[in-house]
Amino acid sequence: MNNKCGAERTNGFASKLEASVYQLLQLRQKAGELEIIGTQHELWLTEARIVYKPDFTLRDVKLDVLWYCEAKGYEFPKWPIIKKLWPYYGPAGSWLEIWKGSYKNPVLTEVLKVREC
């Protein structure tokens, strides 16, 4: 079954790219770098409560900080707004890894850090 973007669901994930990124995160977890907390947790950006659900919520083992990961294939019209808001309204101390490319070759293209006050 396909999701609303026409991507083929793979092992419960919205796309093959998302499943591939999850496999990479699992390797990083086995190496002791991070802990996978969950998927699709709701975050609210700004007091207007703009909802954003990053693909993965993770915990940095060394820093004991939550951070987030997005496998970005199709970019919804809302995505540029999310990218602009993240540095100002993302959870304090966190960051957002953005992975693009194909499921055969996912590439970490950007890391958005939340600005400190």
C-alpha cells in the first residue's frame, strides 16, 4: 500500500528512504552513539502551535539530549516553513538531521541546530 505521496510503505515506514535511514540509525545505536526513542512524535513550533512530526526522535548517549531526524523525500509546501522555524522554536538544545537521496544511498545533507537564547 502506498502513502499519500505515492511512496511505497516499507516495513511500516512511509517510504523506502525512511526505512533506510532507520537502518542507519540502528547501526549508530549498536555503536553506542544514540538511542532510538520513537517515531512521529508531535512537536509544536511557535506559540501558534504549528505541528511538526519529525520521522525519528533520538537521544544522544554522551550528551543525554533529545534530537530529531527527518528522511526528506518529497517536500510538502509546509517544509520550508518548518526549516525556517526550527532554529528558533525547536526543542532547546536539540538539532534536526535531514537525510535526502535515495533509499539505496541516503545522504545526510543538513543539520539544523536550535539557537541558544
